[in-house]
Amino acid sequence: MTRVAVNGLTGRMGGAVVETAADRDVEVVVGFATSDVERAHGVPVVHPDEAADALREYDAEVVVDFAAPEGALTVADACAETGVAMVVGTTGFDEDGLDHLAAVSAEVPLLKASNFSQGIQVLQRLVGEAVRALDDYDLELMESHHNGKVDAPSGTANSILATIQEERDVDPVYGREGHAPRDEDEIGVFARRAGDIRGEHELILAGNDEVLSLSHRAEDRGVFAAGALDAATWLVGRDPGQYEFGEVVDAS
């Protein structure tokens, strides 16, 4: 049984990870959060500043992280110190934060993904193929998430945008207002925040009197929790370095 620590235990995704782990060969042994609570979802809670000691005390093999960038980096340092693998689902890192994670990956195996859905992984591959084939079609990218999500566009939308930009030289335009004629080499990027939307992403390609839509909608946070736990069990025991969720999907 894989012994997992969860960073961001008191958040939406932390709860989903614990719930999903109950049906798998995984035990959540400790969680990290800045909340002033001793337990959450039946799991002991420790402040991220004390993560290194907790990882040793609870003999964790891998951390699953769904927190804020600052807390994620604090726990990443604890992983580097203790030799514990780390799966990072937190988004919104700046360049310094990404460099920080890269440095940690020199010490321990680290897998960072903006989305742990198998469907999104397939969507990414379809996006690359479609943009390459329809190289003169207009592109528009839209995403929707719950009203508590703080980063926009979502990490998944930014990953889709990066895939597009590998195929075409387009500049993102984040929303439009007033007199805003469309430029030939732009892609509109739009973020919506409302209710408890789990995650929706859509790319449209329009031209030649037709519209192709590539979209994905998550019905439950358990989709992401399951993918993160798949990544966690796959990552344990691997050599230090940076890994991709696509490798986990291909292996399964």
C-alpha cells in the first residue's frame, strides 16, 4: 500500500484525494494545510513549515499536492530534504516557482501536471493534430471553473495554449472589449468563474464555412484525484527528475 501525504488537505481537491484513496491500494497518512485544525477527513493535519518532520514521522513515500504556489514550494523543499517523491497539481506558479520545482526534481522524482484527467491528455494530442491540419483557421480558447479558483486562465488552458503555439505562431488576447477587430495571428483566451463548475475547456477552430470544436468537461473532482493518485503510485521508486502525466496515461 502506497503511503501518501496530501498538501492542501483541507481544500476541495484534498478532500477528493482522501475520498478516492479509500477505494485504492493507497493510504493517506498525513496532510498539510495552514488551517488551524488538527485533523481533516480523518487525517492528521500539519503546517507546511513542519512538513519534513511529518514526512519522516509518518513514513510517507509520496506527496500529492493541491495547494497554493507558496505552500507547494515549502513542501517541495521538504520532499527534497527527505527524499520523498512529489506529484504537483498546484497551478499559478511564476517563473521563479517553476525554476524552484526544477531544482527540487534534481533531488527527487517530481511530476507536475496542470490537469490529471486522462481525457485532457487525449485532448492535448487532438489539439496539436487539429491545429497542424487546419493551419489557417481562427482559434478561440475558453475555460470555466468554480467561483473559488484564483488563477486565470487555468493551468490546463495555458497548457492547451502552449500546445497550440508549438504548431502556430499566435498571440493570446485575453478577452475583448470595445472596438477590437480580430488579428489574423491571434487567439482569444477567455476564463469564466461561476458556481461549482469542476472544469470545462473548449477550443474552436473556425474557417472555410465550418467550425470544429474540441472540448472536455469534468463531471466530478474525483477524476483529477484518481489521476493524481495514479501518478503518485507510478512515481514512487523512480529516479530523480521531472516526469509528465502523459507517461502515466501511456503506461496504463
